[in-house]
Amino acid sequence: MRITPEVVERVARLSRLELTAEEQATFAAQLSSILEYFARLDRLPTEGVEPTSHALRITNVFRPDHVTPSLPVEDVVGMAPQAQEGFVVVPRVLEAEE
Amino acid sequence: MRELVGRPYHELRPRLGKDFSVAELVEAYLQTLEALEPHVRAYLTVTAEEARQQARALDQRLAAGESLPPLAGMPVALKDNLCTRGVRTTCGSKILESFVPPYDATAVRRLQEAGAVVLGKTNLDEFAMGSSTENSGFFPTRNPWDLDCVPGGSSGGSAAAVAAGEALAALGSDTGGSIRQPASLCGVVGLKPTYGRVSRYGLVAFASSLDQIGPFALDVHDCALVLQAISGHDPQDSTSVDLPVPDFVAALEGGVRGVRVGLPTEFFGEGLQPEVRQAVLDAVRVLEGLGAQVEEVRLPTLEYALPTYYLIACAEASSNLARYDGVAYGYRSPRARDLYTLYSRTRAEGFGPEVKRRIMLGTFALSAGYYEGFYKKAQQVRTLVRRDFDRCFHEVDVLATPTSPVAGFRLGERTADPLQMYLADVYTIPVNLAGLPGISVPCGFAGGLPVGLQLVGRPFDEATLLRVAYAYQQATDWHRRRCPLQMG
Amino acid sequence: MEYETVIGLEIHVQLLTQSKMFCGCSTRFGAPPNTQTCPVCLGLPGSLPVINRRAVELGLRAALVLNCTVQPTSQFHRKNYYYPDLPKNYQISQYQYLEHPPLGTDGHLDVEVDGVRRRVGIRRVHLEEDTGKLVHPEDGTVSWVDYNRSGVPLMEIVTYPDLRSPQEARAFLLKLRQVLQYAEVSTGRMEEGTLRCDANVSLRRPGEPLGIRTEVKNMNSLRSVERALSYEVARQREVLERGGAVVQETRHWDERRGVTFASRSKEEAEDYRYFPEPDLVPVEVTSEWLEEIRRTLPELPDARRDRLMAQYDLSRYDAELLIQTRATADFFEAAVAAHPSPKAIANWILGDLSAYLNEHNLEIDQLRTTPSQLAELVRLVEDGTISGRTAKEVLVEMLQTGEGPRSIVDRRGLVQIADEKALRETVDAVIRDHPEPVKDVQAGKEKAIAFLVGQVMRRTQGRANPALVQRLLRERLGLPTGS
């Protein structure tokens, strides 16, 4: 199926990937040919076949409601590219604005 | 002590503490590593000092008369998508180039509790996406048998390290063949356990319903030792099964008399290199000679396995990799101007092209309007693939196939066309879709490059796989061949 | 033009568990930032979720008390979107349209406003994890993220658009909170953030299909829910009466200005790309498990009311008031257990205590005063140690300081004077000093005796036993004392 650069742009936005125009074109072509190859799946009838949403047939795996130790805050903040007073810092998140 | 390198652990263990110390064994491997790394480039991070410390500690315990755990002193390498506390874990990606996890993967912890000594973290295709290790964000690893050739992927570093004598054993991960295929290309043993046999906690996720951790080793016996140490239920992984772990080593000696071996016709068709076909069929004849019953079986859904796999794997991956966003850990783009560009530029700069391709493919397959046609359809075909295997296992106990359609390929040979690269995994992928255990053992050479025989078993029946593979190795000596690089 | 208001609510409640939905970090409120996190709730590479069994039990309890059909199998899904308070950039939730339904469906809760009973349908109940919290410091160029809240277990409750007024919406939320508190599922308090609510509002002419709806967000208290919805209904009515059309959009409530405004922050409808969570296996609710949950349900409001009426001989009116919140009913029963005077205790709770709580905008379980302290106060009145009037003063001090009644009484010397001899002197003094009222009393104006009683009380700082004072005055003045 044909993947146009516009489709690539939409998908890139959903995936939060900034692409150059050249990349958009290249990916569009590559994804098109890959999906064309994948189209052979349509040849196989699958009405009424249960999708395998889980690799194993087990259910009800739980943990008890017990508190276990958390990471020291230094470890958490130490991993962050930018931190302040125990918080992780990001560019301003725009609230709902008039 | 160089003579220690390249000998399987089960042969060394009785001599440990008598003919040589743990420190000497570890040192021998570190020296080989140092000498060969400029050529092979299997490692991203070497933890030599920690390894030496651990070795010394083990020698002290030996000297104190303590009986040591099953893998004491075994120099191992870990694929760099396995979290190691305090040790950089990059997943072969710039986006995690400086990431240091605050915790160990369960499999890593168990390996260390068994006494293994970690030499370092090995190279991989970025986020385990690839079949040649050329997608590593840092540099490619080379096949120790031919440095112009790829070691396979995505666990190319681990496979090459074992093949080159830079580690005695290693852990890798396998989502579509990433342990078995590089094991085949590098002439070592590689095993992917049944899905759920080994905990995934601490394995950086690529495709959650397909990923498994498994061992690389010089022979089946060593492979069984490592598998024993890492297997078993983990309450931190909801998808790890609460089943008892058999004694894999005890299971080795059963022999193959009466074992029914199936050859799926579709795995021996077009695209298979003739010398590879020959080597694999010769191997099957050896099994027959040992008393196995060989018959043909059918797996007609094979031709659908590859697209099914890629749609599912990429869909899950697109979600699993969304967390790499420059916010709380990992790389953050200096060109981030606002929240949106924090995400979009961090990921654009941090990820390589194959990862981006798969993320987009996966996002597309899950997106509104396409979910039914792509993702759901693929999950339905997956059910059909499993049924195919179930049918086969009514007739036979194991399946025998080539691991890889070719013995190897040169660096750069397949990088232009993504689809070409995907086809490298055509025989391994279906096994992941069905969640079955699979092993690759060396069975010959083609054009100077190793060829691997793949055996596939019933769910949680690693024991039969190991038994058949072990019998094969008792009757052959492919697994004793060492690459010229190591010998030289 | 008569328009009918149509409101549906989407509510998130925080479940009463010790640990988070998918990991063992504490859910305790108020810890310093990022001190209650781990690889799982931070979404570190390689981490995996494991379901908190208690969260599922509480979710099932809620489904039962909301009269839902509980699904035999349910599973979790990933809701994929990017936001800094969402570490994995997906939220593990439960989606309703893929193969498996969520935990509970098609329930109801009945509310009553101004005599009108409404059955509000509950479309679904499901479980999910909470996100972290964003803080926006003054300077405006950055935002701060605290992941303590990330992974806390939430239950989402979605109603059918059955509510017909902002008042009904408020009543529904109150009833929901009550039911969830009784079931020990959640504290359900908007002010504490353990209950959050968004609303869908539309208008239509009766009998016609549903109108265009707007989503109203950012209502942080019951009062603001009512205000915001009233505003939005009026706004939509105005648009329609002008001949315009309501725009389908998300509107934020601005508490300060008292208006909703169109939110600009969402450009397009987000594609969440839901798919079943591969890291978790399905939840199977057997009939045995469900029965066990049903059997171990805490006593619900109506049952509690009936029991209070029977056990403590209370009026329906009083019992109804006492069960308004679980905490009030618990307080009442604990107090009665300490001192068996249910009527008196009920009166104190529903009277003076209630007034104090209203005045200070407090809930009964936020008081420092304990049920046994109230019980003690009642006992002190009943055994004559203090007068009723004194007790009111003592109560105020108890509520303000948390001090026990006996200690206040002793410290301030408030013990009622019941010593006849001592009182006689004061009585005599008052009679001596107020000859006119005395004459009035003796002339038959009984009411004047109240003045004399008052004088005795004044001279004893209110500590005299009023009944005794009455008797002594009457004796002295030669009046019959039987009363």
C-alpha cells in the first residue's frame, strides 16, 4: 500500500520524531514497500480466529498490597538530564490557556 | 594461562582452585579480550576491575574451604540491553549512551548469584532491532571467523565474544532470532527458552510478547548450566511462568533413540544457501544414525510468519520505546525549545534509522483505522502459526531446520534494503511467534563461515532440545572448532 | 424555549491501597518529591508492572456496590500518548471496545434532589494507574515533575448522560462518595484529590436526540462542580437561543472568574492506539471470588441506617443524618460504645458538633476530638458534674484544642455546684438583692423566677445546677417545687 510523505508526517507526529523532508520521502518509500510485502497477510483467511493477545495462557498474576522500599531520591534525580529541588525539570508545559 | 581460553566451563570446573585460580581464569579472558577487541569490537563496556575483584573474592571463598555455586568464576558477557546496576546500559543506542540503571535484571542477578564473573556489556543492534549488529548506534561488531563479515544480530556482540574467546559464555536476548541467528553465524551454541521460562525483568523491552533472554556457550553442556542458573519464576515479571525448572544438566544424557525429529518442508525451500542445506541435512542424518526417527512435516504458515512478526513486534516496540523522551533519564536534545521539540528532537537525534522505521511502522499498524487490518490481523495469523506448530508436535518431538538461510554476509551487504535484512530471520521468527524454545548448534561450514542447525521443541521442553543437541555434539566435533583469530 | 439539561460524568477515584497499582511504592500523600518511586512507576528501561491484588478487589467491590455487571474476564490495555507526567508515555488502563470489556458495566446509583428520584446509569467501571504531578513554578519557563503519584491505583467511573441538572450532579457525587467510603474503596474527597470529576454537558429540546456536548474540566470541589455546570448550561442555552450552535470542545472552569473557557491546548483528537497490555495477563473473576467479595463487603449506608435505628432507637431522620458520611456513623458508634447514651450523643453530633464542622469547613474525622472524648462529655452532663450550658463551652474548647473534657473542667474549675448549702447562701443573697422580682414571683408571675435563676447562675459563673437552683428558690419563696 502506498504510504505518502503526508502519512509519514502524521505518524512521525504521533511518534514524536522530527524528520527532515528527505527522511520523510525515504521512509515513505521504505514503509510502502515493506507494507506491500506485508499485504500477503490478506491472502490468509482469519474470520473467527482468536487474536493471540497474550503469549501464555495464564491469568490472575498479582502482588500483595505491601509497601516495598522506593529508590533513594538521589538516584532518581541523578538520572534526570535536568533536576531541581527533587523535581525533574522540563520545558514549560502549557496549561489550558485563554 | 591462554590455554584455558576456549575450553568449556564444565571441563574447567573440576580443575578450578587446583590447576588454576579464578583470578587466573578471568585474567586469561581479559587478556584475550584486550588483544582481540580492536578487531572484533564485541564490547561496549568492559568492567575489568570489578571482574578482577569478584574473582579475588571467589578465590578467597575457595581458599576458606567453601563450596562454590554452580557457575563460580565463569567469565561471562552480557548483552547491553540487560540492566546492570551501576554499570552503563546503552541498548546500543545514543539515546541511552550514558544511562546507568539503579537496578539489576533478574537474570543478571541470578547469574551473579551462581558465581559468574561479568566481564562487560556487549554490542547489539540498537534496541535489539536488527540481524547483523550493524544497527548499533556506536560501531559494528565483526564476525571472528571473518572480520569482513557480520556476526549476526541483534546479539552479535555476545555471540562474537564467545566465539573469539573474549568470554566463556554470554547472555543475549531473542525476539525474532537474535540469539540463534548470531550463534549460527559465529559457530557457537545459542538458546532461546520458551517464552516465560526466564524472567524479562530488567531486559529492556523491544517486543514484550516475544522477547526472551538466553545463553550463548561453547557447547550444549555449558548452555544447560547457564540456562539452569537464569531460569525460573520471578514475581516481578507477570509473564514468567510458575513452573518448576527441570534439572537441565541431568537431562542431557538421555540419547536420541526413538526421538521423533520433524523436518518442515517449507524451511528447506527457496532462499536457502545450498551449502547450508547440505550441512543441516548431514546433521539430521547424524541424528538418524544415533537412533532418531526423522520425518517430514508441514508448516504452511511459514510464509506469513515474517510480516506477522514485524507487525506485532513493531507495534509493541513503538509503545515500549515511547519512554525514551529526554525527560527523566537518558539523552536530552540541546535543541529542545519546548515540550514538543524536547520529545521530537531528542528522539530524532537519539535513535538510528532502523529504530525510527520500526517505531513508525508500529505506530501506523496501531493507529486509528489500521488496527483491525494490521495489528489485529497479525495477532490472528499468529494464532494460526501456533496451531501449525501444535499440529507438528502431535507427530514429532523436535523440529530440525537451518537457523539461518545463509552462512553469513559481509558488512554493508544488506544495509540498503531493510526487507533484505528482515529475511535473515525467516527461520527463527516463527519460533518466537509460537513462544517455543529453540536452540542453534554449529553443524558445519560454508565458504569458511559457520553453519547452524536449529532445533525447536515443545513449550517448556528445553530438556528434549538439550538432550538431542547434546547427543549430536557427542557424535560430532563442530563445536570444538575455534576461530583462527583466537588460535592466532 | 424549554431545554433539557443532559449531563454525564467521568470520575476518577483513588483506591484505598497501601501500595501502587503495579509496584510496591507507597501511596502515602504528602511525601517530598520523587521519594516514592521505583523502576516500575518511573518507567525505567526493563521495568515491568505487576497487578496489586487489593486494587482489583476494591475495584470489584465498587462494581458491586454500584450494581454493575462484573465481567468474568477483564484485561488491561495501553493508552499511548506523550506527556511529561506519564513516564512510559503510555498509561496502563482498561479499554472498553477491544475484545474484552472492563471490570464492571451497566450499573446504577440512585439520587434524590428536591423530592425527584433519579436513577443514574453507570456505563463502566475500570482500573488504571495515575500519572505523576506537574508543578508550574512562577518564573514560567519550566515545569517540574514529581512522580510520587505515578502508578497510584485509580478507578474510573463513567456515567450515562442521565443527570438532568447541576444539582443532581452534585448530589450524585455526594452519594457516590458516601457509597465508596462505606465500601472502604476510596475516601472520595475532591479537595484532597482522591476524587476528580469531568463532565459532559449538552442541552436538547425534550424528546429530541442528544445535543452537541462540551466537556468541562478543572472542577476541584463539589461547589465548583455545581457552579461550573450551572454556568455552562446557561452559556449553552444562550448560544442556542441566539440561534447559534454549540461547538463540541473541551472547556476549562475558571474558579476565580466563574466562567468556562475553551481550552486551546488540544489541537486534534488524540489517537491513543489502544492495544492489550502484553506485560500483564488477564484478570479472571470467578464466581467464588466475587461471592467472597460480596460476603466481605462492609456495611452499606442503607443497612447502617436501619441498624442504627433498631439498635439505638433513633429516629429515621436522625439516623439518616448520622450515616451521611461513614466517618460520622463510625464516630457515633464509637462514642456510644464508650458511653451508652445514643440519643444524647446523637444530639451533640447533629447539633453543636455539626455546627462547628460547618463553620470551619471540616470533616468529622479531621477533628482532634475523639469519640470517647465526646462520650465523656455526655457522661459528665448526665452524672451532674457539669450543666448542659457549661458542656457547650467545654465542647468548643475540646474541638479547638483536642483536650479531653474532664481535664478542661478541672483546669477551669467548671464543676457544677450541687452543694445545697453553698447554693442556699447565693439564693438567699439573690432574693435579698432583688425584692421586686421576688414580689412578682410571689404575686404569681412564675416567669420572674427565670430572672432569679439567671441571677444565681450569674453569681456562680454558670456553674450552679439549674434544677437545684429552681428548687431552692421555690422553697425559699414558698412555692410548690414539684415540677
